[in-house]
Amino acid sequence: MTTIRPRRPPTPPAKPSPPHPQQPPGQQVRNSPAAVVAVKRLFAAETGNYFLLLGTTLFLVAFGLVMVLSSSSVTSFTESDNFFRGFERQATFAALGLPLMLLASRMPAVFWKKWAPLAILLGLGLQFLTVATPLGYGVNGNTNWIMIGSINMQPSEVVKLALVIWLGSTLARKQPEIHDWKKLAISVGPVAGAAIGFVLLGRDMGTALIITAIVFGALFFAGVKLRHLAALLGVLAVGAAIVAFASLSRQTRILAWQEGCSTDSDFLGSCWQTVHGWWALASGGIFGVGLGNSKAKWNWLPEADNDFIFAIIGEELGLLGAVLVLVLFLVMAVALVRIIRSNPDPFAKITVSVVMVWVIVQAFVNIAVVLGVLPVLGVPLPLMSAGGTALISGMVAIGVALSFARRPATEKTAAPRGPGLSGQRS
């Protein structure tokens, strides 16, 4: 007899594991580390404008670090026997500015509105201490630095950053009465006048010019009538002429610029920086003499790593390097304009517009000075020139603009548009 063994019943299919209790049904558990998730959330921008502006800024800062290393190596060695002293200092400030910029990009609009009054009081207070107390000290005739303990800084850069936030908040709140120049003068005039006046007391006309451009740009983008802006521009022009010729140093530089510097002029005097800047640019040609091979940085060109860093860029990297810098600032301007257009909130529009005026106008002024189009004003190239306070404040200002690119307002939550942003000018 043959015995037939009974077949084993088929094994039932395994039941799918239940979804994670903290996730909605149907969604599988992700095995991504917490750090990766945190980074993804940090850069969770809603539009490409965030990455365009962030990438351009990081490229400019990195490019600036390389050029500071090259342009400051000789003076760093003569002062401290260390070729890398200037670079190390600038890299430290860049390392501080990067997390501050990313932190600022995470802040909501209500945060900037809340702290704007305190920020402007802090900036004006530091600038007042610079010109009215022994804490302030001068460099090249300008009393625009302050020493507190072992920390030295440039309060005017803090004033610029504070003005960006304060002007955006104030002018957005004043939209219903933006065409009433009397009320506008009462609300904006004292703070703007104090910011410009304190800087002028320190004899820093270049920085005062940039702050004036910031105020004027904020009023323009807020929707102030053109005839009121024209009248203000006339008053500012007269005041600038008086201030420009009130100082012998500024008067000499302006007269030298009006008469025109040339390679045959007294380049050992007022035309020293301008002519040696031209020589540096001319020797670069199209492709440059090579990174690190500048001759002008061997104590021939004053402020080679600061106000005249563009001349070193043109000498070492040639016309291509100089054009690259111009293209980068153009891309930054395009990114800022796109953020302005994509955000209906008046506060966001005005604030980002003021950031754009600050960075782009200051870059234009710096490059124009190097080319001899403007007299020497002592204005650094944003995000690239050596200078810790200027670099950190500029990066934080970009972070403020990034906060509006990352969290664009909607038509439902945005503040109502006043006549300044939707009405006609006259």
C-alpha cells in the first residue's frame, strides 16, 4: 500500500506592515536621518528665486575671499610676517555671516516689523558714540569706526541694515498717506536725517552717499510722488555740494577728479589711487596676469584689498574677471527684482527694493571710482572687499531678502495695497 502524504497548505502571504503611527496611512516610513530632514527643511524654498539669490551671494563671497587672499598677502606679511592674516580675518567674518544670513532667511515678516524700531535705535546709538565719544576713532581722516574693548566695528554698516528694515516697515504702514509729504517728512525725516548727519559728522561722505541712496530708493519704491522726490533731490544736491567742499581733503579729491587724472598728471598726489588703479586694470588685458601675480598689490595701490579690489580683479583675471563681477551683480539684481514682483506684500516689496538699491548702487559707485568716473569716495565693493562689519551686514541684508523669497505672501494674507503701490504718481 502506498501512503500519500498530505500536501502542506500554502503559506498565506505576509500582511503588510502597518503605517508609522506618526505618518498618514498609505505613506511609507522614511529612513532619512534627522540631520538630512533638517537640512531639507532649511532649504525648502517655495520658488527658485531663493536659490538664485543664495547661489549668487555665496559665489560673490567665495570669489571675494579668494581676491582678498591675493590682494592682501603682501601687506599682511609686511605688517605681521603672515601672508594669510588678512584672509584669515575675512574668512572668519564670512563664517560668522553665513549662519546669520541663513537664520535671517528663516524669519517671518512679523519678526522684522517687531524689531525694526530697536534695530534703528541701536544703529543710531552706535553711530552717535562713534562721533561724540572717545570710543570712535578715524582711519584715513574718517571717524567711522568704534572700539569697544577688543572689538572694533563700523557702526554705519549697522545703520544701513537697520534702515532697510525700518524704512520698509514704516513706509508700508504709511501707505494710505504716502502722498502727504508733510506727514511723511515727520515720520521718516528725523530718523533718516540723523542717520545721514551722524555719518557726515564722521567725515565719511561715501557712506553718507550710500545711506542717502537707500532713503531715496525706499521713498521711490514706496510710491512717493515724483515731484516730491524731485524737490528732495534738489535739496540733497545742494547739501551735498556744501558738504563736499567743506573739507579740504574732499575738495582736493573732487578738484583732481574734475580736472581729470591722466598718466602724465601728478599721480604722486591726489591722483595716486586713480592712476595706479588704471595701470592695474590696463596691465590685466583680456585674460589677466594670473591669480596672485598682481604688481599693484606690492604697496603701489592703497586699499588694494578694500576700496580698490576691483582693480586687482581686473589685473589678475583680466577683462573676463571684471565682466564676471558685473554679471554676478546683474544676476543678483534680477533675482531681487523677481522677488519683488512675486510678493504682493508692500512691506516685502519696499524692503527687498531697499536691499537692491543698497547692494547694486554701492557696487556701481565702487566700480565707478576705480574707473575714474567718480572721485575717490572710500566705498567698498559689497560682499567682496575686505571688512568684517560690511560683509556681515551685507550678508544679513541678503538674508532678509531671502526670507521674503522663501515665504512669499499670498493675496489673502498680504497687507492691503495703499495708493503708493497701486496708485498713480504725479
